[in-house]
Amino acid sequence: MATLKDVAKLAGLTTSTVSRVINNRGYISENTRKKVDDAMKDLNYHPNEAARSLRMKSTNTIGLIVPHVSHPYFAEMISNLEARAYEKGYKILLCNSQCIHEREEEYIRMCINHKVAGIILCSGSVALDVFDGVDVPVITIERFLDNRTASIECDNKQGGALAAEKLIECGCKHLLHVGNIGTLSMPADMRTEGFREVCERKKIPFVEIYTEDTQYYRMEYDEMLENVLQKYPETDGMFVNSDVIAAQTLQTCRKFHISVPDQLKIIGFDDTNIAQLTTPQLTTIHQPVKEMAEIAINLLNDSVAGKLVAKRTVLPVNLIERETT
Amino acid sequence: MATLKDVAKLAGLTTSTVSRVINNRGYISENTRKKVDDAMKDLNYHPNEAARSLRMKSTNTIGLIVPHVSHPYFAEMISNLEARAYEKGYKILLCNSQCIHEREEEYIRMCINHKVAGIILCSGSVALDVFDGVDVPVITIERFLDNRTASIECDNKQGGALAAEKLIECGCKHLLHVGNIGTLSMPADMRTEGFREVCERKKIPFVEIYTEDTQYYRMEYDEMLENVLQKYPETDGMFVNSDVIAAQTLQTCRKFHISVPDQLKIIGFDDTNIAQLTTPQLTTIHQPVKEMAEIAINLLNDSVAGKLVAKRTVLPVNLIERETT
């Protein structure tokens, strides 16, 4: 079996340079990296990650805990996080908590056992004691967590305010807001705050509906939407907390022969790819998912390197006007 | 620091039972597992996975290599694979190759270095020599790979045939098929075979369009679809290779004032969640993604345990009729 020395000899480099390439330490030119890669390939040399991670303090793996993989928002977030992680030499251990509290805790413990370099948490509101003794960076995206390394959010309040302003500007008089999961406290709750503030200032009445985590996990809002539109038939403007809900609202409107945007105007949230695939296409609040993912990986990487990192990062959102307003 | 012995003492079990729970070996009752979990939690005991995987032949991690994370089909596949893996005690190392050949190879090598228990490959057509010296199971989903452990496919040919039969039954005389990526050989190519056979037998002419991997990766087919519908204005029935393409075809039809299904009938493939969010809702070929994921994890698990596993598994598909036919 080939050794590190054999690789160094074939690549025409010192063993310490080869070791630096394999461990991704310090600056390494593309040329050097290629030489080492080629030599490793020729010799069928596989550095043993398990042995390496024992010697090193941690692996180059990031534990990514999400509540949902197939929801378009998380699918895009995971995709962007994986791409940025790859660029920085990290691997992603994917954990889908399915909004189950016990599973979140179990995954966090599993990540620690695997000696991950850090954890990115996009799921739930984990009890603080789960993190007792955890000494790796924990980055949260769109979730609250006291005393962790860093949190990244979009400006949810601004998003809610933009939606209210737009609907009122369009002449809507009876607004309805489908908000967050009633039992969880999340940064996304601030969308409701922003929406409410504008409505109160402009003296436009609005109804607020909470959702349930089973609706969220199954992405099934049809029944709730049908009940709501029957209960509040005067509604002429809706702001809903995701494009998935907005797309299902369009289906419900079609069933009830409500013309969008003539009789009812709709604004979603996220700006995922489905926003451009509905008829009419969705007006929505754009979350800068790509930038949020990039910042999350950078913060984690800086924190691993012992640098001081921003505790809270809030990115702006903007309204993308399409056809539902 | 707590030891395995401390955990056993607190749980009132033998160290070998605790070891079996931690290593997920043999039958363990829910009650025993809970006792060990509670004791580990109370003592803040973290079995060191890196040390454990050095002693054991491999880790309990599965390397999952996909070409695309945010594509609805892969998002659903990943979600189902993760859920089944969790049930069997495996973790998922997520690798997004982005259809880049070099990256696929790099990820495969990375998986081997990490001593994964097995690899599930949903990406590309990797050169065989990459797997030289790989002695873990490699399961492919909807991809060809000679001499690997097992492959799982849906009956793509049946899917193509069902689509052709439906369109012809609806009275379509000028069919168009938007097929697979021209430069890659994949099981999904058989959709075209099935479609062609039926058309030829029933003597219905059809045009065949190939797609490009950049269109696939960006999920942007608009320009191609506009060109195609302008070049073949007589088209009255389309079978396209994914719901994403079908949803974008609906947008193009709207732009060109082509009424669906009156003037043009459309059938997609996959039956992902967007199929029910378009207007009109998509008629499509349902892939049994849930069952495919379950079989993939079972085959991998059986293969790890040294059992003989089916080399090729083909699952049936069915046509879900909604509103585009």
C-alpha cells in the first residue's frame, strides 16, 4: 500500500507539503494541489479521514440540521450551503429533523460524536442544555438561539412591511395574513410585526391566521385556506408566509372562482423557483438565500479559525412584483 | 470525563449491552436504548465516532452523490433517503456534483477517505476506474454503472409508452417529446424509447428535442421551449421529461396564448409537488420516489451485512391524470 512518502516522491514535493494539501492547511497553489492529486490517484492513495480526525481536533465536516429537505426554500438553502462548503473544503452531514424536537437533539449529539467542525442549525428552537459542553461553532439561519456563535436572518420585519404597503397601495381594504407556526418562536414571526405596524398606521383592518407544524411539514394548506376564504369572503389582499402557501392559495382561489389579482391580491415569501411557475406568477418577498448561505459558511470557517465573528447578521429583503398584485 | 463503564453503571446494564446500543448492533429493545440514551445524556458522554470508526471497518455514514439539490425531484429523493437512512441508523454525507464530472470523482474519493459504509450515486456516468479499489457497496438510482452493487430505476420505458398512449387517445396528431440531456446516457433515455415505440406502432409522427446539462442544472428551459413551439406550431401534444419542464411549458404557452389542454396537451414526468401547483395542474408520470429510496437504503444495508442483493430493481410507474390532458 502506498504511503504519504510515496505520494511526495512521485509528486516531486516534500512530505510536509503533501500533508498540507491533504489537510487543506495554509496557502497551496493550484499547480501543487494538482500534482498531489495526480500522484494520489496514480498510487491509489487514500488518506484515512478517520485516523486523521483523531489526530486533529475535528473533522472538516459541517453538521447541517434542517426541518425539511423537500420544501423549496430549504432545498435552495441546502444547495447553496453545500456549494459554498465545497469551496471552503468542508463536507455536509445532512440531518432532517422533520420538526421533531427529539430528533433535533439526537442529531446535535450525533454531530458532536462525529467531531464536526461546526453546526449550521435551520431547525426548531432547541433547548439550550443540548449545547452544554459543545465547543464547536453553532450558526443558526432564521432561528433564535441564545449564546451561540452567530445567527443569520433576513429582515423579516421589513418583508412584512413591504407586503402590507404594496397591498394597501393596490387599494386592498380587507387584508388577511397567514403567518407562522403558532407554537414556535422564530425570526419569521417578525413578518407579522412588520405587516401589523403598517396596517395599524394606515388604519386598514386585517385578520391573522396561524399555521400548524404538520401543515408545514406536509406542505398541505388546502383545507385551512378553504376554511379561511369561506370565513372571510370580503378578503381582497393576502400576505402569506411562503411561496408554497401562496401557490396553494392560487389553487384554492381557482376552486372558488376567485379571480387573482382582480378580486384578490396575493403576496408570498421566499422567492423560490415555484414563484415563477404558477399562473399567475407570484409577487413575493425575495430572501437572499445565496448570500445567507455564503455568510453562514464564512462565519463558520472564521469561527473555526478562532476569529471573532458577528453575532447577528441581518440581510435586507425586497419585493419582487409579478402578477398576483 | 465519563466512560462507557459509568454509563453502564448508571443505566443498570452491562458494558457490552451499552456498547451494542452505541454501535447499533443486534436487537436492542426501545426500553434498553432509552436507558442508555438517558444515562449518556446525564453523564454528558459522547462516544467518539472517529475512534470508533478506526476500530470498526467503516462508519455508519452513507455518501449520497446527487447532481442537483434544489431540483424538486432530487429534493424529494434526498428527503426520502435521509428519512430511511435515519431509521436504519445511518447518517447522510450530502455531495452535490452539479453535473461536474471532476467533482463526482472527487466526491467519490472523499467518501472512500471518510470510510463510508456505502455510496448512493444519483449523478452522472462516472468512469469505472474511479471505483478501482472501492470495496463498499455502491447503489445507483436512475443511473447506469456496470459492475456495481445494485441499481434502482423506475420503468422509464413504460412511462414513455403511457404518455404516448394517453396523448394519442386524446386525439393528438402532432407530438413533440422533450427528452434527456443529449450528451449523457441514462436510464431516463428509455422514456424516449417507450414513447417512440407507441408512436411508430400507431403511426403518429413526433419530433424529438434533446436538452443540455446547463438547462438542467439551471432549470431554465424557457428559451428552448419558445424556439421549439415557434418552429413546430402544429404541435398538439407534448411529453416532457420532468415536471419542471412541463411547468415552464405552461408559462411559455401562456406567453404565446396557446390554450392548455384545448390546443396543446402536456404530460410531465416525476409527479413532484409542483405538479399540483401549476394552472392547469399537470398530468404526469408518477415515479415511486418513496419506494425507490426505501429500497436503496435496504439494499445498501443488506449489502453491508454481507447479504446477496438484487443487482437491478425496476419499479413500475403510473400516469396521474390532472388537467393538462
